[in-house]
Amino acid sequence: MNLPIDFIRATKELLGEEWGSFDSALNSSAPTSIRYNNKIEIPTSPSFEKVAWCETAFYLEERPSFTFDPLFHSGVYYVQEASSMFLEQIVKQFVKQQVVALDLCAAPGGKSTHLIDLLPQGSVLISNEINRQRAYILSENIQKWGNENCIVTNNAPADFERYQGLFDFILVDAPCSGEGMFRKDPNSIDEWSLKNVENCVFRQRDILSKIWGTLKEDGILVYSTCTYNRSENEENIQWLKDTFSAEILSVKCEPKWNIFQNEYGCRFFPHRTKGEGFFISALRKKTFEKTIKLKSLNFPKVNNNKELLKYLKKDDQFTIFSLQDILYAVPKDMDILVQNFAKNNTILHAGIEFAQQKGRDFLPQSGLALSKSIDLTQINVCDVDKEIAIRFLQKENISINSEKGFVLISYQNVPLGWVKNLGNRSNNLYPKEWRIRNKQIF
């Protein structure tokens, strides 16, 4: 690997005698790790090595073709870099009660899907991405994960400044110079420069300064990057401490994890831990912040709620809102948040993407199919083999032996999406943006 001279100089200063081992690790193969959803019972196998700091994550012996695994598309697991899963330790140590949380730079969704599972019951997550195209990918991954306590937005950090003191927990996985991804993405080496590092620091501090006021007193901010240099890591944490009187929290680590830890946070190096380069730190807000009080805006609700909500477990806990031409089933305790974010921000998804209204008819959406709250006893389900499942995910029209009408297609009893069975043929309702574009011959 042809590393920039300035990068070598900086990491040698950082690592000292460990630099040779670090360099060797960068020239080795990157490990593949996945984190399981609770849609299924987590499988156990002697060939699975656990990720030590994440209860639901494992390393794979080799990287398979995830594209042609229906369980990947149904949200049974997420392919995520192991080091970044350390977020679990911070949440478990410092978040004990239900919170309103913000994942500010969330795409493609690894940390958001992890947070949804980790946050105490009753919590709500605002998962945001500024880039429109990446925000749609984020929305897709959130829907596939199947939890209803999430709102996906497409906004800049400045758009959240109106929500002073609203959030109990904020994650800023900051855009960075990407040094920690050199092994996985060698092309990123060509984009690296000291000037780019300097630009990243400026951008990171701008983001943090805009979002800090939205954190409640005693709220937790988690800052992370996938880079090694001190400028984007320790120096930014010191800047937060000096500028906002933030308290840097000490995160407990098991010695056997071999994570480098200092007074600013935790560092992951590929020669020490089985994962990529990563930095993460947790801070507590100690200054008073007046908290905004959100008011109900009395958004119009869909009238025939009872008939629609029968497809959900605990149907009395949901309300159906219409945003544009899509109906969303939203937990009642999220009503006011959804109303205010719909007015002031760009919402791409909220709760469960339930149905599209077509005149008097309702076209079921993939978000409903993939939701953990769907009541399968109310649904006509057809379980298919892998070949049919892949063809369905490629958005081909498939033939099934089932009753006419809307049918939920599943694979290994895990829902994938909808078809409308017409008898001699079926219309595939899988979103075209989600479809597998590659063709596989069986």
C-alpha cells in the first residue's frame, strides 16, 4: 500500500514502535463482520467468532455474496465494520432511561439500526442524512430493520438549531478524512492530504457548534470518526471541552479487547483489534439549556384507522398519518415529534411506511411487510424458495400458489415484500429502487 508521506509521518508519531505492526495490518485483508437483528433467533456456529464488544455481532471467515442472500434484504442482519459497533458499550454504560436521540450523519444506517436496538424502550431516534441520495439509502435500511421508533430526515445540521435542548442523546459520526478506511478502500488514499484533514476539522467543528445547543443539560453527545490523526479526534474533543464546558466521560473497556484508550476516548487500530481504524468519545453537557416545548399541530389523521391498523400487533398504540401520498403508522407517543418534524424538516420516513392510498384503495408498502409489528395472522403469506425469492427481489413477476389479492412473500418465514396475485400471474410490488440489479443464473 502506497501511503502518503505526511500520513506516515503523523501515524509514526502517534504509534511509535507499533508503527511497523500497523503498516503490516494495513496490507492484510480486512475482516468481514455482521450484526444480527432480532427478527430471528441468532444462529450459533463454531465457525462464528463473536465481536467482543457487541452481543449480536460476528466475524465471517470469508465475505460471501450478500447481494444474493434474501435474508440480507429482509433485514435479518447488517454488514457493519466491527470497530464502529463499540457504540454499544457507550449506550449501555450511559443511557439508562428512554430518550429522544439524534443520529446526525446517519447514512447508510449501520449505527442507526444499532441504536434502535440499544436505546431503552420508549425511546425515539431521529436518523438524519444531509445528502439526498444517501438519505434514501438510509431510509431503506431503517425500514428493512423493522423498528417503528424512528424518523428519517434529510436535513443540514443548521436545520436542527430550532430544537434547542430537545435531544437527550446525539451521535455525530462526523464526515472525516477516512484514514481508517485505507485498507477497505484503497482509492481513498489518493483523496487524502493534510489540507483535506484541515478542511475536515473545520467542517466537524462547524457541525458540532450547530448541534450542541440542541442537547439537553446532562445529555450525552457521542463523537466518532474513522480516522487516526489527532486533529480530527483528540483536538476536537479538547475543543468541545474548552468551548462548551463539556465533560469527557470515561468509557469502560475490557483489557482483553486491546483497545487504545486515553483521556479523550477510545481508538481502534487494525494491528490491535480485528477491525478498521476508528475513534469514539462520549461527552456530557453540563451547562443549562432551555428546552423547547413541542406542541401538537393537529395534523389530519386517516379516518378508517381501525380497519387499517388490524394488520399491526398492538394496533391501539398507533396512529396513521398521511405524508404526501403515503400513509405512515406512527406510535402514539411519537405523534407530536412527527408533526413538528413534518412541518420544519424534510421527512423521508416515520414509524411504519404502511400503505399508499390509490383513490379508495390502499396499496401495502414494503415498510409494513418488513416491520416487526406486522400481525402475520391477518395476512395471506406465501413462503418461497431461494430462487423465487431472488427473482422477487429482482422485481420480476413471479407465479405463486396462493389466494388472489395482496400476498406477503417470505423466505425462511421472514417477510420480503408484497405481490398482488391475479391468479395466472402476479404483480410485483417490491420498490424498484431496492431491487437487485445484478442477474443470477440458477
